[in-house]
Amino acid sequence: MSFGEKGKGSSIEDTNKGKTKEMQNIQAKTKQELDTLKKTLNIVIKDNPYFSDPYYQKASKQIGN
């Protein structure tokens, strides 16, 4: 295929759109997995008496948990 031929193969734009969509899907899946992990971790923390320690509570609030 030489440059300038139409209708053969996909253009760079089509390839980039495909890659962008693929990356968006990966990001969405990663975010979903991270949210699930955070929920699981919060359940473990709530069930563990060590984490009711005031020093832990203060540190946890500082890091946004």
C-alpha cells in the first residue's frame, strides 16, 4: 500500500481512535478494580480492632481514607 491510496487499510486516525478507546476501557476496568479493593480494605479495617487506635484514625484522615 502506498501513501495516498484510499479505502485500503485503516488510517492513522482510526488506529488512534481504537487505541484511545482501548485505553479508556483499561482505565475504567482499573478504576473499578481499585474501588473494589478500597471497599474490601475498608471492611477489613473496620473489623480489626488495631485500626480503631486514635493514632491510626488521625493518620487515616490525613491520607483521605
